[in-house]
Amino acid sequence: MKISYDPNYDVIYLKFRDGNIVDTVEVEANIMIDYGPQGEIMGIEIIDASTLTKANHLHEIVIKIQDKAEA
């Protein structure tokens, strides 16, 4: 997964995989999901990210990966 943030446009993108995007669906205002040819989620885009996430600044993104899934 790759997470990118563009502060000029206040857009965050979560990219789950490389490949062709064949469809994009706006699931809520300013939240889009990109789908691949088999219906798999390729990425999620959030426009006006700092407003929607209530974050003042998105200068730092912290990633935590769990050792194993919790039931």
C-alpha cells in the first residue's frame, strides 16, 4: 500500500495496488473509490482531506502494522 498527500490540493490517496482503473465511484461527497477490471479496490481518494478528517495539518502520517489479525 502507498499513501500520498498533496497539500496544494488537500488530497490524500491510498493506493492498494498498481494496475488499470476501470471505474471510479464517489461513495460520499469528496470520497472516491477506484476499481480495477475484476472489481477489486485499487485506491481511495479523499478530497479536502484535512477538513473531512478534522486534522489541522496532514504533515505526518503514521503507519502501524499489526503482527497478526485480532479476532
